[in-house]
Amino acid sequence: MTDLTRKWEESGYNKQYLEISDIILQDRDRLMNILISHIRHFGKSRAGNTFLDLGCGDGVLAKHIHSFFPENTFHVCDGSEKMITAAKENLKHIAGCHFYTVTFEEIMENEVFGTRFDFIVSSFAVHHIQHEIKYRFFETLNSLLKPDGHFINIDTCLSGNQQTNEWYYTLWKEWIIGQQERAGIKEDYSDIPQKAPHKPENHYQELDIQLDWLKKAGFTNVDCYYKYGIFCIYGGQKTE
């Protein structure tokens, strides 16, 4: 078990994150809906596809995708047993959904799933992978895709300019304050953007570097599909 997984397993930690995620994750709804639009546009059909959700948490992303594309097969994985338990409850309406308690490192080291995927998706999870192994992880994801399959990642992306990054964190803080006010929440989470880049479980990286790693890992049609400050959606396609 990695240190990150241990933290997610700590009592109350993952529960608190899930409860405030709509407050602290800037533009999450729009990002997930752009992901849906990508699947709708690039999917060969609305049915019969196989999805893998990486770092699924409580299954919110898989649930959102299934609501638009129900006649598909879903595989979801997370390193936290507590998160998988929550995902099983949240996705119990999806017939034949496959659940895996497995870390990203274990995915790189073993043949975990026994199948290949039309779409590999992830939401706010890949930035937990250390820089020195993220390129190799992207290679693994490419090998897990079917020909013409797509990897779509909602996550954090920095600028190559530190002054711009400082503004991005301010933009994020302003988002959180606005969300708190609209929701009438008394607790103050506006210090999260200041603390987040210094937490050992967060490995934020520049967007251009991540796109370059995807290309080197064998992906084509690599691009950033949407970006709002530090948060973005990017990915690529496997072509053979």
C-alpha cells in the first residue's frame, strides 16, 4: 500500500474530500460534461464500448458517463478499499460493473484487467503519480487501449511560468470562496490552493510536459481539450 493509499484509508479523510469536492474542485461539472461530449463525438457507437475509470473514488465519473451511455461495460479501480466500497454502492445500478482495488503502480506491474478498453478516463487522480513514473504509466495506458481507443484525463496542469501559476492559484481560491458563498457554507476552504501544491501526495506538472509524455508514450492526436486555470482536460488516441 502506498503512502497516498494509506491516507485515503484514514478515517474521515476520504469522506471529507467527497463531501466538499464540488466546492473545492474548480469547474468540475463543466469538465465532466466536456468529457461526455468527447465520448459522444469520438465514440464509434453509443453502445458496446468498454470503459476503464482510473482512481474512481466513489464512482462519480463512471456514474455520470453511464447516465449518458448506459449500454456499455464499465471497469473502475482505486487504490483505496473504502473508495471501492463507496463506488460499489454508488454504481450498484450498473449491471456487470467490474471493481478493482489496485494502485497505479500495480497496474503498471501486472496484467490486472484481462481486457482492452475503448475509453480510459480519469478525474483528479493522475496528478498523484510521481513524475519519474508518470511517463511509464502513460505507456501502460496506451497498451491497455484498443486500436483507436482514447485516454481522457481531467486533472491539474501548470503553466511553465511561475507568475501565471500564482494567478491560477488565486483564481482557484476565488472559485472556492464563490462556491462557499453560494452554498451558504460556514467552513472556509479558501486556503486549499495555497496548501495543495506543497502536499506530498500532489505532483502537479506543466501541461506541455504531460502532453509531450503522452506523445512519447505512443499516443496520437494529443491535445488539451479545455483549461480553466490549473484545471484541465487532456488526452490522446491510440492508433495502430
